[in-house]
Amino acid sequence: MENRTCLILFLLFFPVIGVAQSNSYDLNIYPDLWYNSVDGVRIGGFVLGEMEGEFKSGPHRLDAGVWLGTNFPDQPVSYYVSFTEPLNRDALPGNELNVQFESSIRTGYSQHGVSLNKRWQPGFNELVFREISVSLNQEKVIDNAYQLIPFEEINWKTLLGLGITTNGFTPMGELKANLSLKQNVGSRNFSIGEGELTHLSNLGKGFELNLRLYGALTNSGTPSEYKNSLANRSQISRLENGLMRAKGTIPDSFFENGVVQLAGGFNMRGYNNTVGYYQGYYSYPGYPEDHKVSYAGNIDKGASLNAEFVFPNYINSLLNRSIIGNFVHLNSYLFYDVGTFNAFVYQADMVLNVDKMFADAGLGFEFSVNIPDWLGKDRGFAIRYDMPFWVSDPNGLMPLGPADSDLSQFEFRGILGIGAVISL
């Protein structure tokens, strides 16, 4: 704890040293207001700091926030601090090597870490680059009241991570690849591996064919919050999304009934509101045992292919006739998801090893606003409405089938999606 306290103090006061050395350090303070069912209305603010005129590329970059929960829970004050320092300040734009320190305690989770990040950009096209990141993080759940499904309460996890990202072009379109590896080097051994390959093809006249291949592998000791469900990203990744970070920001029943999906992971969107079962590690007052597979992470390993065929629509054509069309889009698409998975599920007092293939198909619409940053990275949001009219197995991961139910492969299913699994 003493080391984390020293890190926090260093992050908070290092920019002040920058001010003393040069009177050109800018601190911009913004108010912030949010809500979840544990904190109630959460009030606070955040501050962005950088050297004047550097536009997020200079030394001493700061991103920090502090909030107070007006319900005054057990830990009413939460914070987040990120501090980035370039190590090769004379490098050409887009070729930075930096060290980044991060520390946060919010929504019942404590995370502290450091990463070394390098980016290579051969020219001035921000969409052609390679990035590599090596990180070391300590993290622990300190209050499970914020989570729809409790995280596993184990000692501090010390995660050594490696991330690799590439972006470029083929004769058919844009190609993106991501690889993430994490290894817990603490007392409990577990490993997490994820890989993603996305190809965007412009077929002309408003038609596109976009493909995404995703795979994940975890070992037997991996806590369930690091695993994906069929439809959603892992529970731990929800901490990266303000809408999903804690209970109550979006009504809990929306998740329990499979109405809302967090895009990512295997993204078998047709299985966001099919029947599934999740066995918790602990027993909490009022903690339900039956859950939708939509947000219960229990896939040990698997791979999926997501395909979207984009076709023109009248509203998007109108947007494209103005300057707004550079940033705002309403896309319409047909989708098909297919994957093979292995998971252990609990049913009828038995533990079953399910190893099978699933598929779904339907129609969707995506409204997105995106103003890329100076490195061409997406900076905005996407809201989707997907209608998976067909699923290959409506029982999902419940191989024996639910009792007293008559599920159909073909029926209307509507899903409100947060984020885009394929960024268009």
C-alpha cells in the first residue's frame, strides 16, 4: 500500500514540477456528473494537463479525476490518475516511446500499474502504424456491490501484459490486428490470451463487406470476470466503459433480460437473450443463480467470425451530402456470426463440458459519431440496434435445454448494443 501511495503522490505533483520549470503548462479542469446505484449521484471533476501548444504529444501529460458518491457508500471518494512521459521527445510525429503510470480506485475496483509503449509510423498516414506495449499492473476487487455478477475475491493480482497492434491496408481495404497476452505472476497462476483481426472492404456505391476474426484462450485458474460470454466482452472489460462500469447506470434488468449488449469478445449477438446458466463463486444476500449468457463469462476458449455486409440507406446518404457526414453515420447492415467454443457449465447438479458451434444472423443499424484524434484513433461512440432473426441453437450453453420452454430458432429478437465490434 505504501508503494501505491507514493505512486499516487508522484503522479499528482509531478506536473507541478513542470509548471515550476516552465510557465507554459496548461491545466484544464472540467466538472463531471454521473450515476450508479451504489454511489448515487457521483459528483466531481477531471483535469487534463499538458505543455502549452503540444496537443497531447509533449511531456508531462496528465489525465486525472476525483469524485464523491452522494449516497456515501463505504468508500465514497473515488479517483483516476494517468500520467504519460515521452522518452524520445525528438522523434518524428507518430513514433513516440513513452512510459505511462496509471492508478485508480473507483466502482469497487483498485488498479495500479505502469506501461512502456512504443509506436512506429513510417509516414504521415496515421492509419498505417505498429504499436507495442509492455505493462505491469496490480489490481483487486475491494467492493463487489458495484457488480452485477460479483468478481472473484482473491488477493492482489499482479498481471504482466504484452499488447501488439498493427494497422495498414491491403488491395481490398483496411486491415487491423491486435494481440493481447496477460500472465498473473502472483501466487495464483492464470493466463489470458486474445487476438483480433479485422478487414474492412469498400465495395463501392455505399456497399461494404467487413470481417472480424476473434479468438480467446484462458486456463483453468482464470477468474470468471476475465472470461467472455457468447455475446459480450468479459466482465473486467466493463470497467473501461462508463455506462457499464457499475450497476444502475443502465437498469440492471436490461442486462438480466438480454436487452443490452456490450460489443466485443466473441460477439455472438444472437445469444444475448437466450437461456444460460452461471454458477457464482460466493453466496451473497439476494444474489441470483440463474443468469442470461449475455453477461455471464464462462467461455474457456473459443474463436468466432463476425461478418457485416453494409448497404446504403436514405438517411446516411443525406448525411454524406454535408460536412456532418464526415463524423456522423447511420449504417445499415446484414450480419452473420459463427464460432466454436468450449466452456464448463452447471446444470441439474452436474458440471458439463460443452464444446460446440453456434451461429446467428440478422439485420442491424448503427448510429455513430466519431472525431478521430491526432493519431487517427477512434474518439466517439456507437449505438446499435441489432435484430438477430435466426440462431442455430436457442438453448445457448444450456445443453440439456431449459425446463418448460419452447424456444424457436426463428423469431424477432431486438438488442441495443453499446459500441461497435467492427469500427466502420
